[in-house]
Amino acid sequence: MKIEWDFEKGLLAFMAVLILAGVGVIIWQRGVADELNAALPRAENRLAQIGRTAGEILALRVAIRDDDVAQGMQAFAYLESQMVKSKIGKKFDIGPGSEDEQDGYTDTVYTLRPSQANMDFNREELAVFLLHVEAKTTLMKITRIKLDISNRRGATSDDWKPLFEITERRADILTDVEA
């Protein structure tokens, strides 16, 4: 059977091809939509996780913004600046830090002694200084306080010869990516 093609038959054949192509596109798009709908809960969970991580990063940025030591200030400079800010003055010698490496962090312990043997301080001066040290950073803590009563001539019952140990804790920075 031989079909004689005229304009109407050609137009009908072309329309049939267009309809079949349209049905094929609709079936293909439904498959893509089903895949996307199946992946939607996983994507929503991932987005929520990204939001939580972003919140943590913003909170850490705020904490670091107000923390001189976390921004890179060296321990000696930080301790000296806190002596000045607390109005106790640069009256302490800062002993070099001894390091103790633990799993994931390093503790460096600095010893502070009065710079002159006959120098003493009252409890309020010492407390203000120690509050300044701990309140201005989260990386340094007072880990030992030793107060000996002053034997200086003319000293009051509230004059003390202090010895402080201040520990700086820094996280070890990983340079290798662990598999």
C-alpha cells in the first residue's frame, strides 16, 4: 500500500511527530521532577546543616573580634597591655613559657613575678589585673596564684608579694587532611 502524500497528509504526519515528541518531553520532565523531589529532603537537611555551621562561624567571628590573643597578639604583649589597662603598671617580669603539648592543643605556661624584690600589691590591684587577663581573652587562664604576705618595711596587712602562672592554650592547626 503506497501512500500518496498531499499537503493534508503531510501536515497530519508532522502534527503526529510533534505530539509524540511533546509526550516524550513530558515523560522525560516528569522523570527529572521525580528525581528532584526525591532529593529534596536530603537537600533541605544539608541546607539546615549549612545554616547551623554558618551560625557557629558568625558566633566565632564575634568572639575572635573582641579577643586580642585570638587575633594574633603575642602573649607577652597581651600580658603587658593588660598590666597597663588594669593600671597596675608594667611591674611584673614575665618568665618564658614552658610548653606542654597535648592531643590537639598546646599549653604554654608563663610565670609572672614582681620585677623588684621589694615590690608588693594590695588584693584589689591584683584582682583587677587578673580580671583583665581573663576577661579580655578566652585563650589565657590564671592557673596558679601564690600570695606571700609582704615583709617590706611599712607594709600593711593587705600588701602581698604575688606569683602567678598564666596558661595560654592554643589549638594545633592541622596541615594535613586526614582521610
